[in-house]
Amino acid sequence: MDTELSGEVIVVGGGVIGLTTAVVLAERGVAVRVWTRDPVERTTSAVAGALWWPYHIEPKASARAWALRSLEVYEELAERPETTGVRLVDGVLGETDLADVEGWTAGRLTGLRHATADEYGTGTGVRARLPLIDMSMYLPWLRERLLRAGGTVEERTVTDLAEADAQVVVNCTGLGARELAADPSVRPVRGQLVVVENPGIDTWLGSTAPDGTLAHFFPQPGRLLLGGIAQDDDWSLEPDPEVAEAIVRRCAALRPEIAGARIVAHRVGLRPARDAVRLERAEQPDGRVVVHHYGHGGAGVTVSWGCAQEAAELVLPAASQ
């Protein structure tokens, strides 16, 4: 692959997918500008939990491959948690088949085994040490890595991809692609988190009840994030008090000490779901190129580095060209 590209690339979208794609390109010597409607600290990515696990994303085979490529990066970043916000943390995935996980992770997960009854007393579960990312630290760190590589970030609202005056435009707009790419197949899956003071929990847990309701908690520095919900086609960004109460109740059923934890914040985010991630290169009539890169559902953080590397291959011209 030839890494030379005349002109610059504009990445539209400053969430974790857009920033990571821009970093990969910039570190390959490409001149990159990121256009983002919101500061990176206020993007949808900032609301993520953010446990490494390919959740709510299709196609499954591609997502798993992207996730494993990203895992390599996160394991390296976890060596510097105080600057990157990435840590390797033990926890339990409930209602998960060990053989399935062993099959697709191919020995890559540290400490992968059946969860004991003390660790998870209902249903089946697996225990593993996975990357857990503090997005309040990670996103600014990612932006700084981009700036060090020579890229730039500009807060700018885009109403048409044609506004981007570059040879190549990478569309990482998530739900914004409904309008910017005229793609109604990308839709919101609403999530809500309750942030509480951590009562001393140092492991994460994800559980799915028989009726399909979710419960998970993630210990982040100085706080504990409680979830979760997955409400299809719900555009509301306002925290729902009843949903919050139910989240706390479900999490407390798993760890009773959560019941008395003081609530410090509520967060809502809209996962950009699609039947399949759109990652493709589209030649425009005027000779420019748009690389579409959106629809990562609830796994944007998990697959970001693997996806970004693949997107970069679509941006950079083939050696034969």
C-alpha cells in the first residue's frame, strides 16, 4: 500500500471512530483535519461505558476481527493508564458461553474461564480481564495524539459532505449519516447510565435477565457507572428517572452495596446502529472520494482501531494507481 496522498483528508465526526481514523492516517503521513460538531468531550463516545466487547454490532465476524486488532492497541495503552485512561480490569460477562468466546478470541484474553457461583450466581458466565476505558481521559488523549501527529481538530457543523474541500472525505458521523449520507438505515439505540460514588467495587459485570433486561456496572476512577438499556429508535437525550431507578435496582440485585451509593450524574447516549457497519469507498462524479465509516452500534470503542486501520486502506491509493 502506497502511503502517499496528494492533498489532505477531512474526517467529518469527532467521536472515537473519527478521531481514531484520523490518528491512523496522520501517523501514516497524511495531512488530516477533523471537523466535529461538538467538542470531543461532548460526543456520543464520551458517554460510553466503555468496556472492550463487541456489543450490538454487525457483521459479527468483521466486528470480532476489528475488536481483536483493537485489543492489541488497548493492551499497549493499558501500560500507561494514568495518561491514556485505559486499564485492564477483571470482570464477568453473564449469560455467555465460554466455548464461543474461546473460539473467536483464540487465546487472546487474559484469565478467561468459567465464572464461579460466588462471582456470578445466576445462569452461566465467563470471567476475563478486559480493557476498560475512561472516556473522559481517553478522548482528550486521543485528540492530543492526533495533534502531535500533525492533524487538526475544528469545531464545525456540517450540513452537506460537499462542504468538505478535500480530495478525500471520511464520513464518521454516526447517526448524522442519516442526513449526510441519506441513509435512513442507521438508527439510534438509546443508552442511559447512572453515575454513582463507588462503594468499593473494583470489578465490572454485565448481565442479561431472562426477560432481556440488562444490568452492568463499570468501575472508573472515582466513580461507578451503572447501566444499562438498549431502546431502539428512541431519540430522547433526557435522562428518564424511572429508567434510572430501574438501573440502580437491577445493579443492586447483583451487588447490594450499590443500593446505598450516592448518585452524582445521569448520562444518555444514542448508539448509531445499523444492520451492518458501512465501511466503503465511494468515488464521486467530480473525482473526489468519500469513505463512509459509520454504524458501529454499541461497539465503537471496541472496534475503533481495527476499523480505523481498514478505513485508512480505503483512503490511501493502491500502489498500482
